[in-house]
Amino acid sequence: MSKIVISGYYGFANAGDEAMLTAIIKSLRSTEPSVGLTVISGNPEITAVQHKVASIHRFNPLEIFTAIKDCDLLISGGGSLLQDVTSKRSLLYYLSVLALGRALGKKVMLFAQGIGPINSGLLRRLTKYVCSRVNLITVRDKDSLYELKRIGVPEEKVLLTADAVMTLSPVEKDAGAKILHDFSVPEDRMLVGISVRKWQEDDRYLLELAKAADMLIAKHKAHVVLLPLQYPADVAACSKLREFMAHKGESTVLEADCNTEEFLSLTGNFDILLGMRLHALIFAAVMGTPFAAVSYDPKVDGFIKDIDGVCAGRVDRLEAGQVVVAAEKAMTRQCKGKSLLAELRKKSMLNAKQAFSLLQK
């Protein structure tokens, strides 16, 4: 039985990161059902129950040392872990876990990572040093591939795949329909899902999205469902957007802590999704729901490019009319989305195959 330790931003109720963990675990177990998995988490108790794995706390150095010492492979799993925009300390944390794995002589893999931006010259050099010594890096987009090349990581260590969540299959819509029913969301209306997060201190983007929501309500007799993908952190932004709306009575903030399958099911019930968070857009793609992105990060731009999707504009220059045009375009356009989605799924499956290939060497 192989023993794998998975490091990442887990246990913080972020739907995207939890979906990545779900996808990583499923893809590993589909290859080797008996694989032993230990996840480093901010909330080990919840992670262990939700994902049926062993779990240790991310700030327990002794447990981390012991788990990595006893494992066959260390995976740094998914997401934008190696960047210094959110926090320099978090970048140092994830690099230190990788360095520990190599110091203990373990196989180490970065699994479907999004790399950068890394603005600090010192941290770029440190990232180059650590990443040049791991066994394999798979990245989820071309921008990450180019960022590692610019940093100076050897090209032969890097493979372009796709986001781990792309391996997930569509789910039934019943669970999502029940959640919507429990929140008294009308069943006979067009449903517009909106996923937003806090962005800097400027509320202008929320004002423009509120105007766009009002326009969609007036034009299409729609009901707006505000979906916090990181619960409860995103509730404040969702609630503020609702307060800015003139037709706030035609909207609902879903204050619910949902798991990956529930988020997928919810997304499948929408007629259109307007999303800032990357994994809200990926959930929509998996479920075949039309979507338009509000770009706040290069990872969103990369995904939209890969899937031939629709962008409603950049968060710092958002205009309500542009958002409505993008939403209506997404609902009616013919694109290569299905074939591109199948190609991304195929690339995403390479991540687990590469992990076990490392173990067999």
C-alpha cells in the first residue's frame, strides 16, 4: 500500500480548495483503492470525517515531520499556493513543507498547481531553489508554466495538465434544488447565480454587479442567488451586494456551508452563473451551466482562455451593462466548451497518473 501525504489550503471551508482535495483523493483512489492518505489541514477533525482520510494539523511540526518521514510521496495539492500576493508567510510555509520532504529523501510532487505571481525577488529565488529540487511539477495553466520558466525552474520538471477539479463528474441536481427550496428560492423563475468575494477595499465592483443583477431581474423576471463559496468569509461580500440592489426582494444569500457535491448540484440549477472565484466557474463548466467570469486574478483569465469562455470584465473596471451583455452572450452562444472541457478532463487525469508513475520509479 502506497502512503501519500497531501499538503494544501484545506480545512478552511473554501469550496474551491475542498473541491480540489475531493478531486485529488478520488483520482488517487481510482488508481490505487488501498492508497493510504494523510492530509495536512487547518481543521483535521473535519477533514478526516469529510474525506475519510487521516489528517494532521498544519501547525503541528512534529506530526508533519513524522507523517512525511513515513510516507512514499509528498503532494503539494492544487490551488495557488506558491504566490506572495495573499501572504508571503503562506508561500514560505508551503515551500518549507516541500523542502522538508526533499530533506527527508521523499518523492515530492506539485499537483496541478497555479504558480504566482511572486513579486519578491528573494522569494522568487527561494521558490526556484526549492522547486528545482522536487521530482515533478504539474501546473494547471500556461501562465503557471511560463512563471516557472521565468523563475528559472528546469523545464523538464514541469508538465502542463489542468485543474484537479476538472476530473469531477456532473452530479444530480436534486440536492441543490432542495437547498434552494429550503431557502424559499422560487422554482418558476430564471435563476442567476452570483459568486463574489472581497476584493481590496473598493465596493465599486459590488455596486456594478448589483446594477447588473437588477437589470437581469427587470428584463428576464429573474431571481438572484448569491453563493458564498468560502463560508462564512464570502457572506459579507454577498450580503453587501444584495444591499446595493434596488430589487433586493428578488434575491437570496445562501448562507449555507455546502460540500463539493452540493455546490456542484446548486450550480446545475442556475440558468447563468456570474463568478469571481475560479472554482465557481469550474463547477459551472462541469455541470454544463452557462457562465460569465469577473476577472480578478490571472488564474481566472487562464481558465476562460482554456475553456473558450465569456468574461464580463475586470473587477477594477467592471460596468453593469457589460456584465448583462456577457451573461446573455453566455446563455445563447455556441462555443467549443464541451470539447474543450473533455480535453481539460483528459489533461487533469494525468496528475494522478504522474503521481503513481513517480512511486513506481
